[in-house]
Amino acid sequence: MKKLKLFFALSFVAVMSATAAMAQSATSTMDVTAELLSGLQITNVNALQLGSFVLTAEALDIDNSFTLDPYSGNSIGLPEIATVSSPVRGSFQVAGSPNTNVTITISGSVDLTHGTNTDAKFKLATAVDGFGLNSDGNLSSVVTLSALGDTDPIYVGGTLGGIDSDDPAGAYTGTIDITVAY
């Protein structure tokens, strides 16, 4: 009988020890947040117009070029290129959620192709003040949207090169890709 009492006593102590260990617990809370951002929009304010120009008799046979500064809007050309109409830097604005950072990426270079002779091309190396080249060869920058959720105008210029003395006269066109992401 002593063994039975001892067995029940030890069983009672074991059950009570296990219950005491299980009775200890802890709880906590975690905050959860979510933010819905406004959709991003790009508004083209001005198209990039490199103007009309003519090569003078002193022009090189190949690779004449001129530059349109995106910051000042001034064109800087060689004396062998006479501008007939003034270039106009391009500009665009970005809108989205106020006070947020967005990454803007712009084509680093663009081919401008003759309207009827697709073999005739100029190369525009784009330039935007404050943007740097990324690993893909495009221009990129992180910009903070204003308290109103937009940017000041972002100006685009560049260097138009590959202008050869035997290129056909006419309009040359191309497209600059602009991507914006949060």
C-alpha cells in the first residue's frame, strides 16, 4: 500500500509540475500598416526639338555633332553646323503620391531615322541635369515628389552626333522612353 501511495504522490507531483510549466505563457501584439499610393503619371510638357541645321562647306565628312544643354537650353555646336531654327529642350513632369521617392529612367541614346531612307540615322546621346548612367546605359535618378505630389519640369537635351556630309536632307525622328517607378 505504501508503494501505491508513493506512486500516486509522485504522479500528482509530475502532473502538477507539467501543469505549472504549461500555465506560464506570454502574449504580444504587432501593428500592421498599409499604404495605397497614387498611380504615377508622366506629362510631356515640351517635345525635344533639335531644330533645323545645315552643314557648312567646312564640315567634316563624318561625325559632326552639336549639343543641347538640358540645364540652360543653350545649343553648343561646331562652327561647321549652322542652325537655322533654335533647338528647344524637351521637358516632362511626374505626378504621384506626395513626398515619395520615385525612380525615373530615360533612354540613354536614341536613333533618329530619316523619314524615307531608313539607312540614314543620327544618334542622340540624351542628357538630363542631375541624372547619371545606369548599368543598362540609360539615364536614371531618384526624385522626391513635392508635397503636392509632383515634380518641377525635368528638362531633356543631349548631343546629336553621326551627322555626315552625305546624309540625305529631310526630317529625322526617334522616340525617348521614360519610365517612372516607386
